[in-house]
Amino acid sequence: MSRIETVYRTSNPCTTVAAALAEAARGIDHDLRLLGTEFDRQGGQLWAAETASHTVTPVSDRGETLFVASVIVMVTFQRDLAIDDDRG
């Protein structure tokens, strides 16, 4: 059985592109670690993660340009066939 999860994260508005990307990256890393832990808890999961989209959008606030980064990751996982065989 296969399942696909969509994981997404946006940054807060930041003064630089680098800061916005770093914040979004930290957030998505955290979310993927949690998802990996859940897969491990369920036992025997084979999984892969691929970036579906990422972007940085400039936003203006009272003359100052800020940047918001967004990331979407598609995570596909499948139960290990050996575990399915063991269960019957």
C-alpha cells in the first residue's frame, strides 16, 4: 500500500532572501523529521521525499521589501513488503 503526504512550510516575512530560505528550510526539516518518526513508529516503512515546489516572494510593507519563502515537499511511503509477508 502506498501513501503520499504533502508537507508545506512558509517563512515569516524576512529582510533578506537568505533569511527567508533558512527559516523555511529549518521548518521543513523539522516537519520531515516528525513525519519520519511517525513512519518508523508504524514499522517497516520505505519512504522518499521530493521537492514539489519552492519559491521566494517579495512583499512590500510601508516601503520596505520583505521576503517570504515557501516549500512544498511530496513524501511517498510504502509498507515494507517483507513485513507484509510476515503478517500473513
